[in-house]
Amino acid sequence: MKLLLRIFKAELIKTNRTYGFTISVLIPVSISFLQFFVFYIKHEYFANVGMNPWEIMGYNLFNILGIIVMPMYIVLISYLINSTEHQSNSWKYLFALPIPKFKIYAVKILITLLWLFVFCVFTNTLFILTGKLLSYLRPDIGFQDFNINGLIFLSVLKLYLTGLGILSIQFFLSIYWKDFIRPVGIGLGLTIAALILSSWDYVYVIPYSHPLSVLMDFKELNTDFITRPVLFSVFYGLLFFLLGYYMVSKKEI
């Protein structure tokens, strides 16, 4: 356990240069600023419309995240976590250390999961703070009259879980190929394919469609936690993380 913690600390220091953590914070901040700006400037379109403004803002948030931002964010951080080793060609030196390959691999996964966790925590926190701030600055919109914090928290938690399938696949691809174009290109292509097939009854078998399912559940105020996209995402996550470790274990030193 102590060895794993030391490897984790060392990996954190090394990945600081990849700006993965910065991206995980910057994207939610940018989206929240955009949401605040739209509601503050165009408040007349949201005030006194007889709708819950939290639902309107939440729909906008999960629409932005589910369609393109969340999948492409995961594609990017999955590449960044392994880019240092690829660019310096240091995999062979890393595996030559007296450290089990599994621990090296597990730490890299934990870092990416941490980045995704930070992304989701900031998304949830800034969403609530944006609505609270608007309730003081623009009380005519009516944020102070409603409360859907529980649904927002549940939706963001599902967003985290529905990202696991994409993360595991992109992590696998980013180890298999050292260049930027192929893993990112495949991720973008599969994201577009998921959007095109979004009306298909069995679209949940495509992991790149899973974040978009959070939007659909939020739109319908669905509070079910265990859904098909969540289950399939966790399944894909376990499968491709195991396949990734098998590939790493076969790497020649």
C-alpha cells in the first residue's frame, strides 16, 4: 500500500505538466460562466415563464456535456495520462523498475479517474453556485423558488459513471498507439456515430452515447440510478481496463 501511494504521488507530480487537472477544472468553470452570462443578460427570456429555471439550466448543462464536451474531455485526458511515456519513449524504463506492472497501470487509471471525479465535482458545485448567485442578482427569474439539488447531484453522479466506458476504451487506445491522431480520431468518430444513432432503441450498447443518456433522464426528471447506460458503462469500464492491463503485461522491456 505504501508503495502504491509513493507511485501515485510520483505520477501526480509528473502529470502536472500535462495540464489534465487544469482542464478538469477549466471546462466546468467555462460552462458555468457561460450559463451565468446567458441567464443574467437574457433574463427576460427566463423570467416568469412558469418553468423551473433550475430545470432549464440543468437541461442546457447536460445537453452541452452529453453531446460533445464530456466524451471529448475524456478522450483528451486519456491521451494526456500516457503522453509523457510515449513522447519520451520511457515505457521500457518504467517497466524496468522493481515495481509490479499492475501497480504502475493501476496508478495511471486512478489518476484519470481522479481527474474525471474533479471534473464532475466542479460541474455539480459550480452549477449550484451559479443558480444561487442568480437567485440574488436576478430574483425575477425564480431560482430561489425551486430546489432540485438532489436531482442535479444524482445526474452528475450518473454522468461520472457513464464516462467510465469511454474512459477505459480511450485509455486502452492511448496505450496501444503512441500518436495523438488515432486514439483521438477514433474517439471523435465514435462520438459522432453515437449522436447519429441516438434515436436507435439499442444505442445504449455504444459507450460513447452513455453521457447523453443523462440528459434524457434529466429531461424526464428520472431519478432511477441503475439504468442500462450506467450498467453498460461500468461493464465496458471493467472489460477494457482488464484488456489494457493484459496488453501492458505483455509489453517487452
